[in-house]
Amino acid sequence: MIIVMSIGATEQETANVRDQLRQYNLTPHDNYGTQRVVIAVLGDVAPVRDLLVSKLSIMPGVESVTPITRPYKLTSRESHPEDTVIELLGTKVGNGNLTIMAGPCSIEGREMMLETARAVAKAGATILRGGAFKPRTSPYAFQGLGIEGLLLLAEASKETGLPTITEVMEPSQVEVVAKHSDILQVGTRNMQNYSLLTAVGKAGKPVMLKRGYGATIEEWLMAAEYIVSSGNPHVILCERGIRTFETYTRNTLDLTAVPLLHHLTHLPVVVDPSHATGKRWLVKPMALAAVAAGADGIMVEVHPNPDQARSDGEQSLTFDQFADMTSALVQIHEMVRTLNKDPFAMTGPIKAGSAKH
Amino acid sequence: MIIVMSIGATEQETANVRDQLRQYNLTPHDNYGTQRVVIAVLGDVAPVRDLLVSKLSIMPGVESVTPITRPYKLTSRESHPEDTVIELLGTKVGNGNLTIMAGPCSIEGREMMLETARAVAKAGATILRGGAFKPRTSPYAFQGLGIEGLLLLAEASKETGLPTITEVMEPSQVEVVAKHSDILQVGTRNMQNYSLLTAVGKAGKPVMLKRGYGATIEEWLMAAEYIVSSGNPHVILCERGIRTFETYTRNTLDLTAVPLLHHLTHLPVVVDPSHATGKRWLVKPMALAAVAAGADGIMVEVHPNPDQARSDGEQSLTFDQFADMTSALVQIHEMVRTLNKDPFAMTGPIKAGSAKH
Amino acid sequence: MIIVMSIGATEQETANVRDQLRQYNLTPHDNYGTQRVVIAVLGDVAPVRDLLVSKLSIMPGVESVTPITRPYKLTSRESHPEDTVIELLGTKVGNGNLTIMAGPCSIEGREMMLETARAVAKAGATILRGGAFKPRTSPYAFQGLGIEGLLLLAEASKETGLPTITEVMEPSQVEVVAKHSDILQVGTRNMQNYSLLTAVGKAGKPVMLKRGYGATIEEWLMAAEYIVSSGNPHVILCERGIRTFETYTRNTLDLTAVPLLHHLTHLPVVVDPSHATGKRWLVKPMALAAVAAGADGIMVEVHPNPDQARSDGEQSLTFDQFADMTSALVQIHEMVRTLNKDPFAMTGPIKAGSAKH
Amino acid sequence: MIIVMSIGATEQETANVRDQLRQYNLTPHDNYGTQRVVIAVLGDVAPVRDLLVSKLSIMPGVESVTPITRPYKLTSRESHPEDTVIELLGTKVGNGNLTIMAGPCSIEGREMMLETARAVAKAGATILRGGAFKPRTSPYAFQGLGIEGLLLLAEASKETGLPTITEVMEPSQVEVVAKHSDILQVGTRNMQNYSLLTAVGKAGKPVMLKRGYGATIEEWLMAAEYIVSSGNPHVILCERGIRTFETYTRNTLDLTAVPLLHHLTHLPVVVDPSHATGKRWLVKPMALAAVAAGADGIMVEVHPNPDQARSDGEQSLTFDQFADMTSALVQIHEMVRTLNKDPFAMTGPIKAGSAKH
């Protein structure tokens, strides 16, 4: 932590800051510039980081307080240099494997669920998705089939052999969703629902945490930290677009987050081009781009008849479109893997043994 | 709802759109332009609005689909022209009354809670705030005293006679929080936690709904619609800053939301300048500005000794600062009321009987 | 400047950073933490600030580089504690005077210009605005009357005695605009048009610099620094809304910028509620809020018959509306001045003698 | 254009709207809903689009005015279905050719310019970039070599045979820049500098228009419309990141803009991953992603010794890194071309003959 004193701060003000630091067993280290004093803080700042920022920044004579240590620990690559790999029914997520999650936005009935499951399994999906509890902007919209949907998803999993993922919306649903599904999804609107994060952290099943549409990467990793620090190391991050001033697309897909996250964290990163773009014909190009940027996989919505979908039809793929996209993704993924083995591949400032990129 | 067909859409494509509309008992009305057809939809679109947008927008030949009706109903001023007024222990929120909610960010103990309650009551606060369950970005930060905090808040209410407000974070906490507090607060990170919205909608106590820091005004009103449609008409909206590219302040306080909301909805609107700015010395000017813009009140954080606060100290006011600000607010509020009685006051396109502004 | 080395940076890497600093006659000062080294840079960093950030941040072993000194100098309050006051034909801008700039968006003809000038002068405007060169999003829209417009503005100034302000769009226009107008306006789209900033910096007339709708406060002050460092100390800053995800209003008016700028700079700050909101009925409440937040004035659009305006009619006030608003502003301004004389008024961390707030 | 009347609008108010439309030789077409009237406007709205929106939206009884026709014409794919292809010294930009623009951020001297030109030419660059006039946020930073730089760029072009691109910052520079360079670049801060857009529109050389970091896609296309309507059909669009709340990267690269622009316009689209990310090690993954999303090319910064660059060193590639990236790009580009020939490729709602995607 670095504390910059104001030009004109008195010696007493600087002394008060030093005293405050010593109360927390930290050691102040002064740096005298031509115009002002800058105090570096030595010692274990992490446990009192936010509190100290808050306290110090209002002390008289203090101009600014800048933490150096990142606030997330268990999710940081510094603490865990190897990629996290999650295994489910023989499928691996992370570390260079290509994950393709596909299925309907909402599970609307038995027939459509099974038909979709068979189609995506055949075309190369590795994980089956389907919404049973649906967070909807409007209280008047279809809210999902609930537990009936979970059972249909489990049946589709049994028939196809694919592991499943479905959203959980509140702590009291965690138990039943964890019973019937292989991965628990926390949606964009619940990224900072800390009660839910803590609950899924104790559920004993992998969790996919979607980025809040208004959340920074740091806040996203802090939300993941809630899950991991509750005992669950198996977290998948899913970029799904952030909110910006651009209105042509529903959200702005932040693909740079992919290589950035590979630098900051060991957790797998997948991309959802369906929700970010909101338009079916933008799904394939953005899925290809995601994998070219190094994503560990994608999540897309597929429907037997998108025109008749009860939700998100405008961004759902038909079976043929999904098969076409998946075939392309597999080829791009293979090529990108090969290209990144090149000795001149650019990497971030991470030490040799610590990262794949 | 307006459906714009592409230049070059075929007659069959246009016919298919008409057929789709008729399946929902809606009447298509064609408008032939020089280059394209525009179909206006007559009938009760509201119940199938989102579904129709989704379906129609991917039909061949369709260029765009634009809903006309706003998606919120119970919260709209069109449906309820008079201001909603909420009465609590003799205090009124809404319709020109000045509401001042004040108290500590977190309740840290009995003494500081009571001392703060007495000070803010004396200075003119009308509602007492205090955090018992705290949503914190970091899992390692102080999470509040929980139920013990609720009891201290209730004790402070009894002593001062002020009604209270405190945050509730998950459905299972609603009952106990409603038992001990007069207003339930839903925080910015939970604005689209639909399980929680539905739960507070059934709790029988007024709810203050903070704006999600990444949420549009329309989404905010839709979140309020969840609460009102669950049976609870007593909702207060609280603007607390949105996320933008500007980083000098924690968030960007959107004060234009105040007159805009008075135009769109009948619900009271208060402003929280503490969280939006994140800096104590910005609280007073932004509180004055909020009331000048027509806000029904403000919510601020006050602490006996902000330098020692366990959370949000950098934005908490001292007792003296709070008293100074409150005195100024009362004067500005009285002047603004008088000024807006002027016959030339500008108003939005709302019919005469419907609004105070 | 603070350089944080990576965990695991080698001694050689740290030595290289020190050598780089010494090449610029700067003194590195090491701070050894438990996990890493943090180097504080002593000496006059300012002239090579950006270059050094660029160079150091890609050196092996460097985790981050954080400048401490703000990049603007002449415009900072630290360098110039007293408020800048600009005098024009007896009117003062800055330091607690209330400035009201008003007039038509575009000058459309002699009659409407003179009629508007008389009306706003009578109602209390202190500066007359009128657009002669108009930056329009569409090449097909009305682009202003050009020099003919300038002459009409000058005529209106002569009749009413009000000083004038009008926009200049390119360096080659500066001379003629400076000849016929008292203040040169640089528009939001040209805030970082450095050729224009340098040209108006040499024009010998005060300049009003609108905030770029996508610009941070720091970039805005750097743009002002271009003007001041070109020899022109008379710059007025005008907040006019920034671009965010919210679409109900044209832009989001960032009123917190007002007290923040008073803290960071000595330049006067005015607010344009017409462009930020884009809606006539939002102008008055946001003008009142601006003055309550401490703005030195406002700029609004007024038209004899807004329904027939050739540009911006939807946000232009009628004469009656302007008179009503101005009367209210004067009262709020007087009250706010009085309120802020209070000894408990909150201020930012600026030394005693340096600021009015 | 669609005009939605308020619930409760009077027959006279609706009649006034109809009259206003007829004054512009437009035909109103009423649609009577259950609660309100919606007026569709038939006729050639385009020439008076913005004016009409402005006028109608403030008429009593009008709830909203929505234009249907897009405001850009010459740049729209509807008006020009085939891809624009720009030929320069044997290189083609657009329509499936891969363009790689590379060179130093600033031209710092003869040796470094020639050395870089040779290296990028050898590695596969198709166009040579180099900055002579540099827009810098700080007035105290290196502003480029000016005309001396232009001459060095021209010399490097002669030696390598590569066409060149360089930035022009004001109308008075256009002639000299057009004399010495093959493509004129308009930078992000000048995207809405209309005087400059008009000037480059008359220069007789192709123009690359960077997206304003705060500009919507529609505004960007309107800026291109300025150039094309001034007589210059050869415009290349360059996505370079937009400003969002995320601060880990300098800007947020909006790659979805690539397929979206291919849908909306016939102009070539290239991507600049250097400025968007601001970090060297993010350039390669984002360049690959851009091409996978369908970009017509990329622009990157290359320097013989990035650690010693006078500007943008932290995002410049070394020669080896550029060669590695270019080799990868060529392979991904070839694969993506093949993949998109697939009959199931997803496309937007553009008619068969009109687009490549």
C-alpha cells in the first residue's frame, strides 16, 4: 500500500499516518520527494486492506491511498500457477480443452429438451445446458418449469451421457439443483448476490459464474473468491457482455477479458456470445473470435424451432447452425493451440512456470 | 408494437408476420411507404410483449420490432397518476415531504448506534438507517453484526421514535428483518435478485429499492414492478450512482433520474450521495443538488468517529457535518417547493391532473 | 511515481529499473516488502511522466507503474489556489458570481436573434449565446449561417450590452470568430482537437471548453492545459453530460463534476442542462441542481418558438420558461452562497487559503 | 417515422401533428389502438429526419417519435450491396483480402523508420504506418516530427514498395499529408471533427476513419457519411476500442462491431488491437480474434526497440513478435474464409445478392 501525502501536509499529519499503520502491525517506510512525502507500507496488508484504505484516505494531509496487492487471493494465478481443470463425466474444462455448452434457453417440455439434447450431443457439444429457474426482467414473463425442468434435464443427461449445467437463483434452491445437475450456474444479475455465492460454495458441485453486466474484472474475481473461499475450488468464469453506451447489440462482448483472465487467474474462462449479442447471426463470428482469443469454451442457446421459443428465440441457433458453428470452432481451436506453441508467442509478465500463454 | 419490414421483403414474408400476430389475437395494420411496409399492431400486446419481440425479430423479412407500450404497469404514472405517499410512525415519504435517512453504514455496537441515533434525530433526520447484514465486495471484510445489529437498531428506534431502515440480502432473512425494522432495503447488487424482490413484495413492510449500478431506469422500474405485483405498493426508489468510465468518483450520480422518475412513476424518489461519490466532502453539495432537482429525500451515512468506522468511513459524515447539511437541505427544500408552484414551471408531457411537477 | 516489481522479479531486473530512472536524473528509492520490492521515484518526474510510464511498464519484472503527480499543472488548484475570475463588459465569471448564458442553438435570422437577445437580457441573462458554425452529426443537416450569423450575434450584443459566446470549429475560423465574439466556445466533439485548442490558446479571448461526452475529468483538464499553456489563462469549463448506458436521456449529466472541479482546478465551471438532457422539461430542475451543487453558472438554449427551431427545438426554452427558470436560479444561488459560508461546510483536502468551498 | 401519441391526447393534438407532417409533403397514416393513436409517416422523410424528430417530439400530445430509416445513406449496404474494395499499389483492402498495417507509433528518425519498414515488409505487412503529426493528451509530450516525418515515411515506402498511412490532424495539413502518403488517417479524437472530415473527403486519397472512443456505431457511420458525401468513396473503418467502466485495459475492444458493420455497410473494417488494449502481450490474441470475427485486417504498432520508443512503447511489438503474429493471422484468415463458405453460415437479414457473409 502506498500513501501519498499532500503538498503541504504537516509533519504531525504524517506522523499520525505512521501511527495508524503501526496499530495494525504494519511498518511505514517514508520516501521524501521534492514536494511531498510518500509512505510505503510494509507487512501483511491483505487482511485489513479495505478498512485501511477507508481510514487512511480521510486522514488530514493524505492525498491518496493506493493498494498494491490485488484483493483476490485464492483465485489469483500468483497463488496457484497451474490452470484449474474440472472433470465431469469424462469431460475436462480448462487447460486447453475445448468446452461447448449448448441447449435451450428455457426447458419448455420433455420432447424439445430430449430432441435438443440429442442434436447438440451429436454435433459435438460437451455439456448440456437448459434453464429450469429463469430470471426474467419482467414479472409477467415465463419463469421456467422449475423442478420439473430439472428432472427433464437430468433425463436428457442420462440419455446422451453429457454432464449438465443449469441456473440457480437463490440459496434455498441450491440443494435441489445440485442434486439434479452437474454444474451450478450463477447468472449475471446474481454475480454479487453474496448469500448465493456462499451457498454454491458449499454445494460440492462445480459452479459457473457469469460476469455481472456492470461488473469489473476485479469485482468478478472477488465474487469467485467468495465461492472458492467457501470451500469450492471448481469455478468456471463466463464472459457474457458488459453494458456500454453502444445500443446496436444488447451488450458489448469484452473478449479482451479472455487473455486478461488467463493472466490474472487459473480458472477456466468460457464465453457466451448468445446473450452478449442478442442476435442469432452474430453468434458464430463471435464464438470463433472467442476461441481465437484463447477461450476455454463457449456457451450457446440452441432450440429445435427458435421462432417458437418461449424465451430468447432471437439469439438461439437451429440444430444445423449449431452443427456448422461447432465444426468451425473445433478447427479454429486446434489451429490456435498449435499457433500458440510458437516460441515467440507473446505473454504477460508472468514468470515462466506459471502460465500456458 | 411496430414492425418494420426490410426493403425487399416479399409479400409472403409480410403475410407470415400478419399470421403470427393473428395467432395472439392481435390485429396487424399495414402502412405502405415508398420503400417498405411498416406493420402497426393493434390489440392488447402487453401480456405477450417480450415473447413477440423475440419471435418476430427473427422472422425473414423483418428489419426491426419496436414495442410502444412501456413494460411496467403498476409502477407507471399512467396507471396511477397521484404520488404514492408512505406513512411510518407519523413520518410521510413522498409527495413533497422531505425525508432524511441517516445513520451508520454498519452497526458496530450498542453505544455507537444509540449515540448516532440521538445525534441524527436531534439534527432533523426523519428515518434511522443502520446496516446489520452487509454485502461486501470481499469475503474477508466485516459482514455486519446480523440479528444482534437488528436488535440494536430497534432499540435506537424505540428511544428516538424514528422509524428504521436496514438492508435484507436474501429471502430467508426477510421475516426477521421485517420483524425488527420499518423499511426493508434492497441493495444495488440485489436489484435484479428476483427471488428477493418477490419475498420483500410479500413482507408487509415498505421497501426501498436501490438502483443497480449498471441498471437502466426501465430495468429499475421493472424490478419495482416485481415488488408491487407481489402485493406491496409501498416502494421507495433510491438513486445511488451508476457505473461509467469516469473514475474520480466511485460512481456517477444520475440526478436527472429524479425529475425523470417523477414523470414516469408515482413512487417516491430519494438520493444517496454517500455511495455515489464515495467522498465525504462531496456529500453536502450533491445532497443539496438532489433536493434542488426535486428529490423526495436523501440517505446518508453518519458516524460518531468516521476515522474509526469499520466500513465506509471515507464517505461518512460527522455529527456536526450532518447537522450543517440537514439545516441547509431544509432551507433549499422549502425554497424549491415554493419555486415549483410557479405557473410557468416546466413539466413533461403528463396530463394536468396527474403529477405535482 | 511508484514502481511495483513482480513477486519473483530478479535482483538484475530491479537493478535495470533503477538504471533506467537514473538516466533521467531521477533517484530510485527501494521499499522492501515481505513479497516484493516497491521503488519510489524521487526527483522531477513531470516532464517525462508519460514516457517513463510507457518504458518502465514493459520492463521485465515490473508489475505496475503508478504516477503520483497529476499531469496538469497550470490548470491545477495546487499551482494557483485562488479562483480564476474572467471579466467581460462588466460581467464576471467565476468566484461566486452567477453566470447565465442563453440564446438560440442556431442563429436562424436577424429578427429571431434580436428578439431572443432582448428577451434573455431582460430576464437576467449575463452572456448571449448563438450558434453560427454548427457541428452536426449529419452532413445533411443545417450547418449554421456562418459569418452572417457572427455579424447578427455582434449586432445583438451591441443592442443589449451583453457579451457573447459562439462556437469555433477549426483553427482557420479562430480569427474571424475572435473578432466578432467575446468568448470562443470549443464543443464537446472537439475537446481533444489539439490543433484547435492551440489556436484558441493564442486568440486573446476567453474560451469555454465543453467536456467531451466520452472524456474523463483528467482528460478535460489536460485539454484545458493545452489552451492555458498556449498563453490563454481565461478558460471556462462546461459540463454537458457524458455518455453512459442509460438511454432515457441523451447523456448523463455529471453534476458531481462541479464540486470535484472546484477542488482540482481554479477555473470557473458552468453546466449545460439543455444538451445533457435533450428535453425541455428537464432543463429547469437540472439547472437548479447545478447551482445547488456550486456551479458558477449555466448555459441554456432559448428560442422565440421552439416548435419551429431549425435545431434542438426539443430542448429549447420559451421566453417565459427562461424567465421563470432564471428567477428561480437567482434565488437558489443566493441561498447556496449563504449556506456555504457556514463554518461546518465540508471541503476537500485543500489547504485553508486556497479555495472558496 | 412513427409517432406515438399519448394516452389521452386530444383529437386536435393529433390533427396538429398531421398538419405538421403535411407541411413537409409527408403523408400521415393513422393506426388506432385500444388506448392511443400511432401515426406512421409515409413519404421521403430522410432530408428532414432530424428536424422532424426535434419538432414533433415537443408537440403537445406526442409521447415519442421513432425514425425508421437509418440516417446514413451512401455508406449503407442497402444503398451499395457490394463490398467496397480499395486498391493501392497493387494491394487490395476489403472483400476478403487480409490487410496488415504496421509500423512505428511515432516516426522518431530515419534509421528506425527504414529498419522497421524493412522488417514489417519482410514479415508480411501490406501497408506501412508511421506517425508524423501526433495527437497527444498532454501538451508537454512529444508531438511528432511533422513534415520531416512524412518525408521519411515516403522514403520507406519507396524502398519497400508498401503503400503508407499516416494521421492528419487539421484541415490545413490535408494537402501536404495527401502529397506524401497513400492513406489519410483520421484519429479517434477527431472522428467528429467535421471540418477535417470534409477536408479529407476532398483530398483524393483513401481515408481510414478510426472510431471515436465514445462514439456509437451509428455516429461512426455518419462521420463516414461526411467523407463519402464530400466526394470520397474510399473509406476504411477502424475499430480501436470504446470507453467503458472496465479499467484493466485502456479501452474495451468492441469486436462485435466487425460482423455488425459488415451487415450495415459496404466499407472495409480493420481492427487496431494495440490502442484498445494498451498492452503488448494482448495484441496477438486480440488480432487473431479480430480476424476470426471477420475483420478485413488489422493495424498494429511495431518498433525496433519498444523499451526505447518515444510513445506507446508498452503496446508496440518487436520485429519477432510481429512476424510470429502475422504468420498466425494469415493461417487463421485462410481458415475463416474457408469456414464461412459453408452453406449453413449464419447471416444477418440482408438479401442474397448483397453481402459476402
